[in-house]
Amino acid sequence: MRFGPAGYPAAGKKPEGALEYTRGLGLDALEVEFVRGARIGEERAQEIGRKAKELDIRLSCHAPYFISFNSEEQEKRDKSVDYVTSTARAAHNLGAYIIVIHAASYGKSPDTALGNVIDGLNRSKEVLDDEGIRDVILGVETMGKLGQFGTLKEIAQVMDSVDGVRPVLDVAHVHARGHGSLRTEQDMRDLTDEFFGLCGDVAHFHISCIKYGDKGEISHLPLETKEPDLQLLANVLDDSKQECTFICESPLIEKDAVVFRDMFPRYRLRGTSRARGR
């Protein structure tokens, strides 16, 4: 299992420094946040990727928030393909294994969402295949608002029609969408069992706690709020053989990544430095 922050910790100042700082905390994953656009040159991405590989940090990338495959405007749907493909190119150059995508909102046409997401991701995949980029998974994230496309069942339907797609399980989003549905270890076990049936070789998680209301997600919260209590998730997964990456999206990105790692008895009992091979 690997654990890390969503974004470069500020203490590192530059990406290489942030990677070193992350590794110094005993963390070994990091998600590069391209949420405003994947603006990075090929050479620079390769430099950062080499540093991550040297430190044994598994990289992933988050695609821009602007993706809207179910937009009523064709121009926005076309632009969404550009956002996915530009992020995948950056991920390829970084050596990142997956990009995380917020695929669509239901908007005024919920009945068209599934078909439009499938169409948009198929178009994205065709572009990437033509460019020889086949090493980056298109990860569709489970979403926390009732008006957003992104349940595990919906993502499974996308996978039936688009090669190279996997789900990204945002546990807090599922909790918020279900108005506080993850209360017991059995709740967590049922969720992860469904996810592991779809995730492929590596299960990519987003973890945090969350404030929610009638329409689902409002904002991410630190793990200390226990909404949901992620100790339940750690208890369920501690003896799992599934390879996992846990990316922390709480406001305390690197600190709570360490907190969550240490919720696992396998790491807590052996000691951080020995458990992480340092």
C-alpha cells in the first residue's frame, strides 16, 4: 500500500523539494494537481518523473475541473477531450500511472450523461492511442454531489464501452452522496468489495473527511472530524492483498496522509521507518 498527498506540499517549495519532503515523511505516493490545466513541458515533466522514480514515489495526476462531457455545448465537450488528453500526455512524461477525471454533471439532460461520457472518453482514448500513449489509465472518480455523474455502477457501465478506464474511489464522496452512508466496517467492506471488482491491478483511492448536505458534498475536512471515520476503512483493508494507492485530499494533505497510514496496524505496529523501508 502507498500513501501520499494530493498536490506538492508547500514545505518543499519546488516539485523536487516537495517530493523529497514527502518521502521524508515516510510517504510514497503523490498526485500532481493539474486541476487548472496541464501546463508543463515534456522535459520538465521528465525531470520531475525521474526524481519521483529515484525516491520510489508513485505518481498520479488529477485532470482539470473544467471537464464537462455532458455539456449541452459541443465546444465544451470537445474541449473536455483536450483536457483529458493533455493531462494524459503530462502523466506519460511524468511516469504517472493514472489520471483522475471528474467526467460530467447531469445538468438538464441526465439521460444523456452516460452516453456522452462514453463518447468523450472513447474520443480521448483514440487520440492517445494514435499518439502511442497507452500507459496511462483514465480514472473516473466517484463524485460526491447528487447532480454529478460518478457512481461505481455508472463507472462500470463506462468500462464496458471504453478500454483503459478504471474507477477512482473517493471514499468521502461516497459518504456524502449517501448522506453519511459509511458508518460501520461492514459499510466499508461492501464498498471496497464492489470497488476491488472493478479497479484492476492497483486500487486508486482518494481519502479525506467531508461536510455534506441535502445535495451531497459541500467541502473536504480533516480526518479528525471522522466524517466518515477512516479507521473503519483501515481496519477492513489492513490484511488485504489488493495493491492500493491512497491520496489524501483533506486540507492537511501530507499530515493527514501520515495520519491515515498510521491507522493501519501493519504500519503502526512495525514503526513508520521500518514499514516504509527507510
